[in-house]
Amino acid sequence: MNLPFFNRLPLRKLTVATDDEMAKRSKEVIEGLLRDLPDLLMACVVNTQSGRVVASYTVSNAYNPNQISLRNAKLLRIMDEALAAKAWAGGPLTDISVILEDQLHHLRPMHNGKWYCFLAVHTADANLGIAKEIMRRHTS
Amino acid sequence: MSAVTVSPKQTVKDIMAELPTLLAVAVVEVETGMPLASHANIADFDIETAAAYNTEVVKAKLKAIKALNLNQTVQDILLTLTDQLHLLKLSPNGDKFIYLAVNSRDTNLAQARQIVKMHSGSLN
């Protein structure tokens, strides 16, 4: 059933999908990110295998974590395949950053790639170095 | 951006001249996922496979950005591996990208971005 009321995105509020260990840890990660980057646009922790959003925070309807969770999960699977095929002569993937015109997206696998954490910020609020460092601190 | 267009082969040569310590560099066509020009400084590096996988990464990432309807252009995509940086930068019309792999001990992100940015504008 697709009821728009139930699908409405809670804005500026940390939402956690379930109540297990993983969800608790994800909540901590996003709380930590919010403490260090109060102006962030969106943050979410996603199960890489299923693409399910475990915990998320967003400031506007335009940044819907459900719309990108699966696509980013697919992206990570491609990266895993690439590393398995030895397409890159390098160690495991640490993170992926995408720099857009006025914002940047940062994606970091955690728990041996079982989950990933996604972060979007305006470049006016944080630079890539800061975003990377904050993400590293909270997800490891 | 300069109006002068430079061939993929020349772009690869220019980047190599500026960054002799790079691990691999390639100009890849997005449509086919094949390298138009490439160079690698490591022996067991299959640039054809790398190009194909990188194309998939670019496509997957563009889809994810498109899903958000942000109306923004992707400037560049950066993959951090344990001791390497891989940078993917699309050409202005989006049909090719420059792929640059460097050792993070030799080259930092700002240097790699600067070099790729300089060359992607005139790529054709």
C-alpha cells in the first residue's frame, strides 16, 4: 500500500527504522555527525546488501534517503566486483566522495562493507577534508 | 575553459608529463567503457578492465545523483583506497572521463584534482 501520509519524510529529525543493535549504532553515528556538522543536508546509514535505510536525517524533501539508498548500494557492489576482478591495483575501498557545484556527497563503507554511511553537505558549511575526517571519526 | 580541444592521446601525455609518479591514467569513453588513450606505471594493471569498471561507477553515481533531482553537475568523483587515490572527472559534455590513479604518499587530493581539472576542460 502506498499511502502518501505514511511516506512523508520526517524533516530535521533522526529516524531509526528498527530497534536492534545495528540501528542503535547507526543512530549514534548520525548523532555524532550532527554534533560536528549541524548544517548537514542529509545523513543516512544503509544496509549494503538490501539497500534498506537503517537510520536517517534530512533537512528537506529533496534529499530523500530512500531514493538513493539502493543506488548507492549498487555502486558499492560494483566497486566490490571491481576490486575482486583486480581492476584496481589497490587495497580495500576507504571512501567515495563526489563533488558537485555547491555541495559534496561522501560515502563510507563501515563494518567490513556491510553497511555504509552517506553524508551530504554544502561546501559553504564544510570542506572535503573536514567531511572526510568527521566521517572517519564517527564510523570507525 | 579554453576553446582549444586536445586529443585523448595528448591529454594522457600532458598529464604524465606533469605527474610522473602517477600509477595510471586513461581517457575513457562513457558509452563503450573502453579507454581511448591510457598509460600505466604498474606492471600488472589491466587498464581495459579498470576502465570498464570505472565507467560503471560513473554511471551508478550519476544515477544516484539524478534520483535526488538536484539539478547539479557532478564535478568529480573520488575513490579513496587504503594507499591510493582514484579520481574520475567527466568532460564538459559528459561523454568521456579522465581516470587518474595516484599513490596517496606522492600526490595529495588537491594536486590530483587540479591537474585533472586543467585537462578535462579542453578534452575532446
